[in-house]
Amino acid sequence: MEIIDAKTLDYKAINEALRRSDDACTIQNCCGQRFLASGMSQKDLTIYGIPGNALGAYLNNAAITVYGNGQDAVGDTMNEGQILIHGNIGDAAGYAMRGGKIYVKGNAGYRAGIHMKEYKEKKPLMIIGGYAGSFLGEYQAGGVIIVLGLSRNKKRIVGNFPCTGMHGGKIFLRDDCHDIKFPEQVTARPASREDLDELREYLSDFCSAFNYQIDDLLSAPFTVITPDSKNPYKQMYVAN
Amino acid sequence: MKMEGQVRIPSGCAISAVISREGKKISGDIITNSMKPMHDRSNGLGGGFAGYGIYPDYKDFYALHMFFNSRDTRKTCEAFLKERFEIVQSEIIPTHKIPAIKNEPIIWRYFVAPLRSVMSSLQLEEKEFVAKCVIRINDEMPGAYVFSSGKNMGTFKAVGYPEDVGLFYRLEDYKGYSWTAHGRYPTNTPGWWGGAHPFTLLDYSIVHNGEISSYDANRRFVEMFGYKCTLQTDTEVITYIMDYLLRVQELTLEEAASVIAAPFWSTISAKSDLEDKKKHIFLRTMFPSLLVTGPFSIVFGFNGGLMALNDRLKLRSMVVGEKDDKVFISSEEAAIRTMEPNAENIWYPAGGEPVIIKVKEGAF
């Protein structure tokens, strides 16, 4: 295990140190350095502090664990691997993500999973333990987003305009969603037995990472949102 | 050198702010340091700060911070000021000579009180009189630019990275109950000193990350009321909008936020609180030309408080944190952690949701 003290290092120096090392690495005193581990493969990385924007961008099968909050664009265009955050994350997490997994214990900002996609065996998964901001799954084209809404103090599980422009993939919200307005081009329905079996599979790693019991998580109602191919997305921004 | 307005500036930018709800004094080097982890959000073509409560010895006087391009301009401007104000103090703003900051103009400050006789002959209330004088200098006096004009507050800005600008202006020598900061990323203009943020009028100041697509519609509207957008930068117009809504129209901060970052009609129609719904319909109907569209995150400073606000679609980042009496606002959490490693209650305000922090009554 190699320890990197980030206190006096910029992102370039940190990434060079990560590339030089063949060992698992731990970054300490991280404070806002961007692009950490971007494009890296076969790397086991632990971060203490606050990694900067675009953590694990283009990640190519590395495992990142953060003890702290993430900033914006965690896992931007990530291809493979896993990012585990023991805190909250900012806006646009998993932007155009096309593979791999992002697990967040806390809340996500705006536009989580924007333009997520999938192709053949590549199917990205994002699980948010708390609540998500507005525009969750905006223009989602594939992959799976799960929001659990744990410890959210009566706050809505998701902000305004979820699934705007969604045309592929699947979203699970752990709520009956009676107070949430979805756009016309998606279908929101209570989870079926098959959906719950699918969920059980998705949630198992999340539960072991953050010490949750899977049956506790599955004991509440889930809503499943998928695009309705008969009524495709048309517009959002023009007529306001 | 091309001035702003001759070229278009899409910008990246970083913002940061801190305030003590108890009115306790915070040294300026804290806000300077907060900009360091966000270095890459700026490109060295503009940095600036606003400090509130920094001039307790002159708190009853308007502090005019000015750039002049020559000694002659300064003399002409001083003659203009002497006809309208009593100047109780006139001095160079102290700076450190550092290699990172070059080509500085003449940087001066005046502490002034408006002459009663002139105000009464013009039948103008004090703040209106001061605002009119500031707008006139900026519009009609080439080479002279008032970049700060409030009481017991001041802005400090330059071409350079914000952490260098803070060092240049010796912010460690000032203590204020609140501070705002800005790092600029204009990508296709040389940038100039007056074009750096914050933009101010009286004690109102704005730091802004983003790009306003409604700029011209907003400008045409406020110019009907005597404001002059002399810099043609988008941010300037937000300062005048806030002055118009708060000082002239006497709206509350929440109401002003609902005008510039008005909720979508669909969001308004879904409101269950009928009073609130009616108010939002009224505000959107009364001030449609003051809706600010395009991405923005701003911190608005005023005597006794701060307000942070995102555009309604939240196309720029903003984080808020707290520790004891202090509240921190920034584009990135890293900046908050630099000011206070143990900051608590870190949260991300929603688009169009104003975060208003006021210093307790009597503490500023």
C-alpha cells in the first residue's frame, strides 16, 4: 500500500504518482484536485478528503473508495470499474457513463446519470443512498439508476423534472412517488416481483459496502420508470 | 487592446464567500486562500474580492474605490467629486508589488459624504444621488472608473489569479464580517481591471460564475431607469437589477430571487400554497424582462448579509457549509474545507432557491 500526501500536490503530480505505483494507493489530505485516476485501469485507490471534479473520469476498471464527499461529475464517461463514496456527491455524476458502478452513501446533486448509456454487455449502474436533485436521469439512454431515499427527513426522493428526455435504461425510486411529476414520454409503475428480483441483485454490493440489510431496503415500495417507446421525447427547454 | 463588449466572453469562473452571523471579524487572507484549490477554474485574467465591515473608522462615509489611467484623469475626477461631496480622506490603496500582477492603473480610494446643498437642490435622496454620480463617472469620464461605492465595505479587483490579487491588495490587513471572492476565466479577450468581479453599486456587490443569455433584454429594461451598462459584461447587469428590485422597488431578497430565477410556469402552477402561487405569478408578470436566463451561480453581498443563488436549471455548481457562527458558500467544497476543515452541514442548494444569511441585528 502506497500512501500519497496530497497536501502540496496538484492533480498532475498525484496522477503521475498513481501511474508510477504498481501497488494499491491511498491519497490523504485530498482537497479539490481534479481528474484523479482518470482513464486508469487495474488500480485500487482510497481517498481521504475531498477529491475534485471529474473524479475517475474515463475510468477503465479501477476501484476507487472515497471517505468524504465527491464534487461534480464523479465518473464522467466512465467505462468500467467501481466508485464508492462514503458521503454526498455534487452535480452531473456519471455523466455519459457507459459501464461500471457508482455507489453513493449520501445524496446526489442535480443531473445524476445524465446521458447514461449501455451497449451489449456494458450496462452502468448508479445507486444513490439518499435523495437526488432535479433532472435525475436527464437524457438517459441506458443503464440503471437506483435512488433509495434513506435518511432524507421528509425531503422528496428526487427534485423537479426527473427523467427529462429519458429514452432508454431504467430508474428505481424507493418511494410511491405520489408527489412526483414525470414527463409524458416515460412510464412510472410500482415495482413487480421480477423488478424486485432484479433490484436484489443490483443492491447486494451496495449493502455490503455500506452495511445495509437488503431485506430492509426492499421492505418499502419501489417505483420503476422506463421510457415509453410509443411516445418519444420531444422538447423541454423551449416552451417555458 | 480590445475592451470588453468588443469581444464575447464565455466564462468558467470560481466563486467563494464567508460570513459570520455574529458579525465577528474575519481576516481577508482566509478568503484569498479559499481560492487556491479552485485555481484551475480561473485563467489569470481576473480576480476580485468584496469585504464588508472593513472600514469601521469611516463607516458613515461612502468608500469610493477608483481606477484612473492617468494623473490628469484623477485630477479631473477629483474636481467633479469636490463639487458634490465632502472628501474626508483621499489615499492610494496600499498594494504589494508582486511579479504576478502587472500594468496596474492608479488605484485610489476616497471616503466621502454627499453635500446636502447639492442633494437638496437636485431633490435627490442620498443613495440615489451617490448612485447617479457613480454611474455618471463610469459612463462619461474616460479613464476613470468607480469599482466600489458602498459604506463600510470595499471591493478589490485586478487582472491576475485571485490568490495573487488577494496578496496584491494586502487583504490580510483587512478584517470583515463577510467576504466574497471571484476567479475569472474569460477565454477570448485580454480582460481588463474594470472587467474583473465583483461588480458593485453602493453596498451591493455581485460575484458570478456563468453566462447570461438574457443580458440584452435585461440591459434594455434597466437602462430605462437610468442605469448604464458601461462594461457590457453580463454580470454588471445583475448588480443593477438587484439595486432596482431591492432599493427602488423595495422587494425582499426572496422576492428579488424569484424575479431573476423565476420558477417555471409548470412549477408555479403545481404549488399548493395559494398565497405563494399568487405572489410568484405576480412577480413573473410584473418583471418579465428581469428574468435572468442561462447558467449562473452568484453571491450577492450587501451591508449585513449575503445571498447565494443559482439559475433555476442549476447549470453551475454551488455548495454551502457551516461551522459555529460562520456560513461558507463556494463553487467547490474544497474551497470551504480550505477555510474550515471541519465545516458541517454541507449541502447543495437547489436551482432558484436563494440562500440568505444575515448578520444578527446590531452586530455590524
